[in-house]
Amino acid sequence: MPKKLLKPKQKENEKPEGEIFDFNKPDFSFIPKGRHLWRQQGYYLICHSCDLYHAVFIGMDKIMVGETSEGEPILHKR
């Protein structure tokens, strides 16, 4: 068995600082809903209907003027 590497001044019976995460097996899986409720805030479109807060950067030169029947945002140049 390979020997563990210890930080300076760390004894063998002490636990290493922090928590080890396995990103191949996340604790939370995000499955987006079929339709998002988009609202523009500044330069972003922010979804207010999902459990997980997420947004899309649209830039300074676009403005959201509405949604299509499928729920996709309609963007126009300013």
C-alpha cells in the first residue's frame, strides 16, 4: 500500500483539511424542466422556474422582448 503524503507539521492521526469530492459521482443531479421562465436582469437571462438557479449571458446589445410559444426568449438588438 502506498504511503500517504502528509503536509508539514501534520501528524499521522490527524485528518487532512477539507473534504475529498468525487466529481464522477455528484450528490446532486440537475434535470431541467421542459420550459424555463426567463427574465432579463441586466446583461443576463435568468431562469426563475427551475430548482437550480441558472442564467445565460446575452451581452449589452440585446434586450428580451418576449417569449415564443415554446418558451424560448425573443431577443432584439437595442
